[in-house]
Amino acid sequence: MTSKRILSPRDWSSHPRQAHPDYKSTLLRSQRQPLVPLPQSLSELTGPVFGHCGVTGRDADLTRNSIRDGEAIGERIIVAGRLLDESGRAVPNALIEVWQANAAGRYVHSQDQHDAPLDPNFLGAGKALTDSAGRYRFTTIRPGAYPWRNHSNAWRPAHIHFSVFGTAFIQRLVTQMYFPGDPLLALDPIFNATADAAARQRLVAAFSTELTEPEWALGFEFDIVLRGPQATPLES
Amino acid sequence: MSSQTPSQTVGPFFSHALTPSGSGHAPIAGRQLADERTPGTLIRIEGRVLDGKSHPVTDALVEIWQARHDGAYPDDSDAFRGFGRASTDADGRFWFQTVKPGAPPENGAPHVNTTVFARGMLNHAFTRIYFSDEQEKNARDPVLANVDPVRRKSLVASLRDSAGRPVYEFEICLQGAHETVFFDA
Ligand SMILES: [Fe+2]
């Protein structure tokens, strides 16, 4: 069996370790056996394409994509950036899905018991395809922080969940985007599960005057980097 | 050069965005990948996700990516898209209706590439579903050969005799004595 790598490995100095005791839910759900190395075949290097699955511009505007009888409540923001691989190359035509709590910190989800109001005009779900330069752009409402039961007086910092597909199935990434200057970041076991401080900073969006639209919405820039081509091909 | 964006957990509250939930938001994929018109043998994969105490994981997300019946991976022009997504129910169960994939063109046995996400998983886990009625091909599969024989069976879905359509059962154990084999490609 050859072990030629086409894509670089998952960067375990960047990704969190699976077992992180401060995050209680990992206790029974993290793997204890070492991962088994898998050569990269077509199974790993191909992946689903979403160019024809009917994603429209409206899907990327969370302030509009689910309105019923009024406007979504909260601070309107723009979240935009580029989807790149490690070599700096743009990943075009890739599907990015986002979901989040509303301005009050409440999700449209039957299991969310937080005593905060739902917004009938805000679902908190959107999707977009990256353009030829790997760019994406969402308009949304700044999510609120919300409490969770991980430890006493635990609050998640405001965040937007991101689900990203590259061209290869093993480039799949699910992550969370945070906001700069949030005092809850230092206290959050999920954010801090990534040991490396520089890697953690890659989860924090940057405020951007360029993306900010006058009289309309603040802008935040969030670039996402997927596994790229293996820099030095390995042969065995 | 840039560095990889760290993974974060999918959390408990993804279903309104990622799965059909009656919210009016059209998801990009679901449990049903194929129907009677799809070339190949229509099958059902029924699974369960369990935690380290063998309790059902009721808020997991399972994604699959598989070849067509002829072993080739679908492209943009195929009606069969090869990608499915399901969340687990109150018993930790999930299912897919799809066609049985063909064997890969190189060598090896037919399989379904599978990704598992859940609250409490900071990274997704990547595994493969093989089929119990492909013993000959499974025996020659280089990926299965590379797995400790004791743990190998965690990768093989068992065919259940059911009237009409083949049903394959596959248990995903995130932790514990029967922990499923997860890969790092
Ligand atoms: Fe969240």
C-alpha cells in the first residue's frame, strides 16, 4: 500500500484535542483509541459538489431569509471573508453554512431552554457558495451570549457556527467564529480547547471598516483555512 | 502559507440549519440519497450512535459520502449526489436510504465514507461503513487489512434479512470497549 499524501495532514497543533476535561461533554464522547492512519484514495480526495443545489443570495442574508411580519431584531452585522487552503489558494464554489443564536442568545431549537425571547423574524440559519476568489459574505444579526450548564455560571461567548466543505471530503471543517474583545473568550472551555494561542486567534473575526457599511451595518472579517496540498510529497 | 482554522464542536443546536426540521429552511442534503429510479440496489443503512457508557447520543450529526453503484464517485452531472446527512433521534438512531456503492476501481471493498459530529466532540470523527455480505472483497481490502483484526468488525455493517429491501445495521461507538475505528487520512 503506498502512503502518498496529496493533502497535508490535519494540523493537530491547531485543532483541539478530542478529550478536554474542562468541557464536560467530551468525557463520554471523546475517542480513547488512536486514530488509524488512512491512505488518501478517491474516497478521501473527492467530495460532494453543491453548485446546483439552489443556494441563492437570499440564503446568505439572515436578516431577511426568514422574516414573517417585520424585521429581525438586533445589531445588524456583515460577516465576510475568504475560504483558502494552506497554500493560500482560494477555494471557489464551496458551500458554507452558518447557524447562530439570535440577539438575545436564543436558538430556534426545541432543546434550547434558555429563558430569552425568540425572534419570529430570525431563524439564525444561512448558507452561501464562495465565489471564484473564495469569497463569501453573510448579513446577519450579532448573536447574544448564552448560558450553558458546563460549570457554574457558564456562558458561551457570542459565536457563529460555520460548516465548510472543501473539494475533498477530508477537508470538511465545522468550527465557530468569535468576536474580538469578548471577555468571555478567556473563560470558555470550547474556545480554549485549542492549546495554541495563535491558533485560537484564527477563530476570532477582525472588525473591518472596509466591510462596514455606512448607516447600515458593522463588518467583521473571518478567513477560513482548510487543509491544502502536501508541501513536500512523501513516498514510501 | 496560512495555517488551518481549528475545528470546534458542532454543538447541540444545529438541526434548524443543517437538517430538515420544518423550519422552512431548505437543507442541502438529507437521509434519502436515492430512490427506485437510481441505478443500483436500493438499500437502507440503519445506525445508532452511542457514548462511552453505551447511552444513545441523541444530538449527533452523521454525514456520508459514497460512490455510485458502479464504484465511481458522482460529479456535478449525476442525479445521484452521493452525499447524505442525518441527525440522530431520541434513541440515538439515524438512517439513510441510498444505493449500495460499487467497489473502488483500484482494489478494495465497497464502503461508505462517514463523518460523525456531536456536542462534546471538538473534532469530527471519520470512519467507513463496509458491508457484511462482501466478505471476499473485505478480506482483500487494504484499509481493513491495516486495522487490528479485533477492531475490524466495528467497520462492517451487518445485513439484516428483511422483506424486500436490504437493511444494513451499523453501530457507531464514540468511546468504550467497542469504540469504532476512526481514521486520520
Ligand atoms: Fe452555539
